[in-house]
Amino acid sequence: MRSVTSVFRIGLFLVSLVAASARELAAQPLAALDPAVLEDVEAAFSRIETRGTHATACSNGLIPKPTYRAAITNFLFGLRNHFQGIQRVGPDYLALSGSNKGRSDLFIIRTTDESGQSPCHGAVVAKIVVEDVLWHAGGLSVLGPTLAVPIHGGSPRMGKVVFYDVSTPEQPRRLPIEIARPGRKASAAALTQLANGRFLVAVLAQFDGLPLRVDFYLSQSTRLADGFAPELVMWPASDVGARTSQDRSFSHFQTINFVRQADGRLYLVGFHNSVGPQAILPGRDYADLYEIVFPDELTKAANPVLAKPAVVKVANRKLQCRDGYCNLDAAAGLFVDPATHSMSVYATSGWLDSDRIKMTVYPSRSGKSANAD
């Protein structure tokens, strides 16, 4: 009997130990659990190199002619058919979105040539049709193994944000959750997780009968699988603030990406070109950094309430796009390296050059101010 009692007491001790460990883990800030959280976002942003490195990816027969080419045989010279967003989804993979006539596409690029025989650095290895009617797939965002893809189209207009599990990059799996936006576009989406465990999605919308704005959505719980509440909070771009060194501007960004800081501060990076993706003139390419400040009832409360944030422009970087290798109004995306805790930028042009996707990678460097050209 004594031995049985001893075993029972040991069992109770182990259960209490596991429970205490779980409580301790739950009490930790997400910065301790998320290696992509940065100690100093503004310093990391200031170290993004302004002159990047060129790379290419062969279409590998998965993007047949004339699609995704600025050609007379493509619809309106490709004005309705071009690349829209790019995100790194693993050590050796990128996801690339595209708007096509009658459907929205998602391409997976392996950035290394395993055969060693290709004229490109990498190759397209998968092509996914996101939806048939909602033909515009916009600026992408990734959080861990989850890729957020904004799409819109149809008549009457419908926008959505859909989600993919890209933990196996060459076989993306669409998740059974989405954010429906009847009557609203979804040009770009950003996804993050707040310190209280809830997920937050920002959707940039424009040219849909409402002013340029960001619509925010909050998850139903700390489980992404539980989806998002349909109620949104709209923040108009006209409300933007700015630090002394910055202008009060919030552009028609092609891509927006969240970045979290270890102390709980939240930032947003937007990418754009001063002329546009389809212009003959090259324009100037910028990455703009904003601090997003929500009330405590969203970020710290156990039962958070979505509320309108204050948005302040804090820095910008002028990136050099050369030789047709990128346009930040075509496709661009931010990557936060969990190993080096640095930022880098991936960008492409809007169309293929023959059968090659041209890309530019802007790595992290040191010793430059936040607004250096």
C-alpha cells in the first residue's frame, strides 16, 4: 500500500511540475518564443543594404508563354497579368503571387539549382491556382509556416485573405480559414501575432470606392485555426503621423509586412515605387517604416478589443532597382532572419524576361543611418 501511495504522490508531483512549466511558458512574452522578433526594429531597418544582389529563377515550364510577360500577345501587354508579391518561406524557397486574367496564381521558387546545369540560380517548382474568379493576388505576408494571400475580383466585387501552410514549401496546403471582404478589395496583407497570443491581420485596400486605408482583423482566439472575427477596424491613410525627419505620407503600397520588437512595439514596412509597376520610366523605389500603436485593450488585455491604432512614419530607405531586376511596386517582401536577427528585402520585376524571373536581394549591412540613400 505504501508503494502505491508513493507512486501516486510522484505522479501528482509530475503533473504539477508539467502544469507549472506550461504556466511559465504561457507567461513568457512571445519575444522569447518567436526568434523573428527583433531587439531594435529601427536599427535593423537602417542596416538594409540599398544596393542589392541580382538573382534569377527559371520558369521551368510552369509559366507558359505568353503569360507573365510584357508582350503584345499577353492581355493589354501584361497590364492585367503580372507578379504582385514575394515572400521567403524557408531557407531555400520563395513564394511569388501573380494576378492573371480569370484567376490568381501562386508560384513556389526553389532558390538553389540542385542539378547545377540550369542557367538560373533557381527555378519555379510549383504552381498553385488560388481561385478562378478572384483574379488579383496581391502583396504577401508570412508568419512562421503560414502564408497570407490577399485576393480580390469578380462582379460584384469580393475580396478575401486566404492562408496556406508552407511548412513543406513545394506542396503548399490551403488552410480552412479565410477573411471575407464583400465589396472591398484586398491589395496587400500583413500577418503577425500579438504579445497576448492573438493574431492580427492588416489589409491594405484602395480603388474600391473607399479611401486608401488599412483594415485590421483580430483572431477569435490564440489558435489560428479558430479563424478571425468578421468585424474590422478601418484606419484611413489620411490619419498618418510622422516624426520630425519624415513626411506625413502613406502610399499605395504593393506590399505591407509587420515586424515585432521584443519590448512589444509593433512596426509595419510598406514597399512602393514613385511612378508605378507598369510605367516606362523607372521611378524611385522606397521601403517606408511605420510604428503602429494600439491601445492596451487590444495588446495586453486577456479579452482583447480591436481598436483603431495610431500610425507614425519613422524612417524610409531608397533602394536601388537596376537593370530590370526589380520594381517595388511589382513584388517585394521583407524577411526577418531568426538566426541573425536582421532584415532583408526580396524584390522582382513585374514580368519574366524570356523564361527567367529577375530578382534582387537586399541583405543587411551595418553602419548606415536609417534614411541613407
